[in-house]
Amino acid sequence: MEQVHLDENGEPLSKKALAKLKKEQEKERRKQETAARLAAEKAAREAADVDYAADKYGVLPVNQSSARHNETRVRIADITPEREGERIKLRARVHTSRAQGNKLCFFQLRQGFDTIQAVLTVEPEHVSKHMVKFAAGINAESLVVIDATVVRSPEPVKSCSVQDAELRVHQVFVESTSAERLPFTLEDASRPEADFENTEAKYVRVNLDTPIFRIQSGVCQLFREFLYARGFTEIHSPKLLGAASEGGASVFEVNYFKGRAYLAQSPQFYKQMMICADFDKVFEIGPHYHEVLDLFDELFVSIFKGLETRFAKELEAVNRQYPFEPFQFLEKSLRLTYPEAIAMLREAGVEIADDEDLNTEKERILGKLVKAKYNTDFFMLDKFPLAMYSNSYDFFMRGEEILSGAQRVHDPVMLEERAREHGVDPSTIQPYLDAFKYGVPPHAGGGIGLERVIMLYLNLFNIRRTSLFPRDPTRLEP
């Protein structure tokens, strides 16, 4: 039986209207078939696109140290082509990341100023497209934990410090994510100083993970090693005192319960008290340092050599950001007497009296004269006029004083007299004076400014560059 199609008035449709209706019905049928086919294809794709690597990437929960994994994690600096094929784990920052399509992602991983290239590529059953997409979206400067295999680089990776090896990534987990928009980039902070000469940007630069402070740490390490090897004992003196130390200088006074205390400016008193207690040779690494001419000579030469041999990479990194002339020193340091220094200055046309103290300008002139004549940036000045300066000596780097020392008074009567002459009430330093009443050997010492040594060795324009958190009359933050 044939179906009769009626119009809205109940009359049979005309041939033209009937043809139009059939055309619309056919169109709807094809539309439904297409929708069903697309839905089936989508379901098939989703079934085939199962994220088989879901357990190999992601964001780690907050580490509360509730478990110890005893994993050996590798330093980037220790990765070499000789370790090819070795499976390793490491924690590093994502310096950069970039995707190439949806199957390949390149990282630069960074620890300090060591960098290495890492590659993540889709592998059936191991690395999924989801994993590559996740990795490419990790914010720069985020900390990640990587599981990877070391491979030899097919060609040098010139953008990284490790150029002859790279990593094939198997797992990547974000341990600590950084902000999506950083206030500045590491590239901005690491640009050479010359790039900022005519801009205000140079005043807002930060040290980040600069190798300057690894060099500073290295100086402390070399300092300790040298003195330990010569039988010194390291001490740790109090930094709060009941009276101002070495009475001549301005002091920082603080409230101490119901009384007053002063921040120690020098451990000299305590080091001398240890000499009184027959410790023979002592030193302290604190706000400032210590002890005598030949020893200081050997100490500085040992530090300078150690920096050249053990911190060459750090020196090179600093030089890229703050170009400087290599520090010159002699195997046996130059030792000038005060009269010899006066004579050199006079020969250069500087007017100076025999017993006149060297001001900063004259010290710098002397430094240039010494460099020109002896080709050294490091020298000692000894034999100051006894009537004015006692048995004193100074050490210089690039024409600036970095140590001033002298033989100390070890006679208790003379020591008390000298205290009174300098306006120091002996009762405020009585424990110190009492220590000398039991016999003390002659001794000498001095103080070395760590930050000043680093500044002059690297020829930095500002001592604040050598302090992680500088403090001055206008700065108490961060």
C-alpha cells in the first residue's frame, strides 16, 4: 500500500511538493548517518588514545618528608658521554622547554649554572602524546624530577654547559611549579653588565644563582684547609658583647633583656684570650678573620691558586657577566717596606711626607705603580713608622687594602694603659684584661674582609655584588 502525503489542509501533496519532501528526508538521513559515523570514529580514536604513560608524569604532592626513598640523584656537572646508556635520576629547574609538533619536546635543564639538553619523544607503550603535551607546558624555572638515560649528543649542544651528552627522558614530575609570568627571566639577569650601562635596569638586577657566591664559599674552604693543615684551631666567639669591642669604632647597640649589648665587630679579644689559654694558633670565620706576615703571604697565594685550579668554571661564568682582567700574583709575594712605598710615590710625582698615612687615592696610585713595575695585583706593606703605627702591616689587592694587622700588646699593664689612652674604661673589658695576667706569648694577627677580597679579585664595581643579602644604612630587606 502506498503512503499518501497530505498538506496542512488535508489535501494530497502536489508532485513538486512531494519531491521536495523526499529530498529533505534523504538529506536528514544522510546527516544522521554522518553523525553516527563521526561518533563511531571518535569513540574508536578515544579507545586507541588511551594514556598509557599516565603514571610517568604529573605534579607531585607537597613533599612533607614522610618517607625516605634513598634515591641517588645525579648532578648535571657530572654527566659525561662516558656514562652513555646509564639510567639516572636528577632534580633540576626547567630553563626552557619547546615542543615540536605533538610528539617531541626539548628541555634545557639547569642546576645552578650547569645546563643540559633533555629530549622527550613519543614511544608506543612508554611515552604518550599526553605526556609530551604536559612536559611542553611546564612553566620555566619550575623544579622537576627527571628519570632519563644518558646518550651521547650527535653534535655539540652549544646552548648548554654539557655539550657532548644529553638525556632521553622516561619520566618527568613537577616537584615545585613557578609562576606562569615571572617578574624577570634568568636571561635578563644574566646579561653582561655592558648591556645595562645606559639603562635603569642595571639597578634592579639580582644575583640569582651567580657563581660569585660559589667562589666566596671556595675562599672560605681554601682558608680553612690552609689553616687546618698548619695546626690551627677554629673557634666560634660570641657575637653579642657586654661592652663595645676595640673601642675606637662606631658600634651597634641592642637591647638585651634589661641591659645593653653590642654587636661584636671583631673576634680579636676572644682570639687573644685563646692564645692566653695556650691554644697557640687560632682562627675564626665569622663577620671578619685573622693571623701573621709569612703565614698570610702563603695563605693568600694558596687561595689564589685554589681559585684558579678548582673554580675555573665559576670564574669563567663571572667573567661573561662582569668582564675583568685576570688577577695577577707572584709565587713569592711582593713585600714593600713603608719607606720603599713612599719613595715609589715620590718618583711618580706624588707629594707625601715620610710619616704620612696613605689615603685611598694614594693607595690606588701605589697599586698601579706596583702593577706596572712588578706585574702583581697583590702585595704587602710592612715596617710602618713604629712611633706612629706600632709594628703594623697592610695587604693590598688591586691597590686597595684588604687586611690591616699588627703585633698585639701582650703585657697586661701596657694593655690597660693603652685602653685608658683610647678612652676605654678597663672595667668594661675586665675579663679580657684578666686573661693576660697569667702570662701570654707575643702574638700578632689581622682581619680579612671576605666580601672585599672577592670584590677585588673579580674586580667588581660594587661590594654589594659579593653579598647575598647586602646591608647598609638604607637597606634592611630582604
